[in-house]
Amino acid sequence: MLDISADNEHNSMTRHEANSLASSMDKLEMAFMAHLWNVVLSRYNETSIKLQSSTCDLKLAIDLLESLRSFTSDLRDQFDKFEDLAKEASGTIEFASTAARPRKRTRRCDEAVGTETVVMHGRDKFCVETFLVIVDQLQSASALQNRIDAYIQVRSVFQVVTDFHTLDNDSIRSSAQHMAETYSADLESSVFPDEMVQFVTFAKSRGCSLPSDVAMLTHKEELYDTFPNVSIAVHMFMCLMVSNCSGERSFSRMALIKNKL
């Protein structure tokens, strides 16, 4: 930016804009926000990439999203860390509002005597009015929480498939019955619970603990006829699409027609 602002080959408006950007980059606030968003966006991006991979299943997706929520919550205690990084990067040790002249508010005629408004400056002002607001907004992001809740609801239906190795026989029967009632057109509720109890014992003897292990076992040993409902349930779980997206823009049909013409 400094090179552009000093280059006479550019017009005055470009040089002035470059100089203004260079000046703002030296501020402690700018360096702080750069470090903060670099950490936040890199974590969200890497998590998003994994969620969109073909190897991500429902259980992994829930664990990833909950870990992302925990990471965001932990940011509240990281203000000092980001401040130190910003000071090192910018070479500035004070926030811009530290040197600003405090404003004196005009007291209203009906305002009670002795009422004082807390006015923060510098570090405290930036922490409360900027940093904590960003962290709180990330924590309360409805999209993240809604997705976690939706995945947990679906996972509760498939609990007998995802957590079969940790459930006792009564829990297996109860969870299998719930899944059979949810997908009554695909699973036999009168047979599936007992079938699942037998299969879990067999799967544990073969060292299976993951749905993918069960899918490989049923295929390798050709157990489709022996445990038909278990095979269907596992295939349903393995075919669930974890990643999803929504359109970020709308397309005008009239605009498309005009472009074609």
C-alpha cells in the first residue's frame, strides 16, 4: 500500500486510498481483528471441508460441530493472546480510543441526580463493545445450533446402529423398536429388535465397533438373509447425506431469458 501511495503513475484518488488503507493497517484494532478472523475462519473452513467429504458420517459430523461450538466458546478467554499478537504485528501498544478525548454527555432535566453512566476507553472499550460481541454472535449463531440439533435428532433414531457396541440388550431392543417405528415401511418392528440383539453379540465377537465395520462384515460374510433388517438399517445409515447447503443467491428467469436473447 505504501508503494502504491508513493507511485506517481497512479492517480491521486488511488494514491490517497492506498495511503488511508496503509494508515489503518498500523492500528492495533486492525491487527487484532486480522488475527482473530484468521483463526476463526480457518477453523470454520477446515471443519466445513471435512463435513463435505465423502467419508464423514452422522456421528462424526455431530462431534465436529460440537467441537466447533466449544472452540468458539473458548475464544472469550483469548483476548490477551490476540492483543499480544496484534501489538507485535502492528508495533502499536495502545488502542485508538485510549487517546481520544472523553465525551461529556449532557444531563437531561428529568434525570435523577447521581446517575452516572459508565464510559469505557481503550482496551476495555474494544474488548466489551467489539471482541465479546463477535464471540457472542458466533456462539449464538442459529445456523450452527440448528444444524447440531437436527443432526442429534436424526442420530437418536439411528442410535442402535451408531452406539450398538455400548448398549445393553434392553437398550438395544428399545432403540431398535424406535427406529423400526420411524421407518415402518423399511423395517419389521416385530423382528428387528431381537435380530439386532443377536447381531450385536456376533459383531462384537468379530471386533466391530463402527457402522462401517458392520457394513463390511455383512457384505464379507454375506449375512443379508441372516440379518435382513440389520443390513437394511446399516445401509440406511451409511447412505445418509451429512453435508448440505442452501442457495446463496437467487436467479432471475427473466434475466436468463434476456441473456439468451
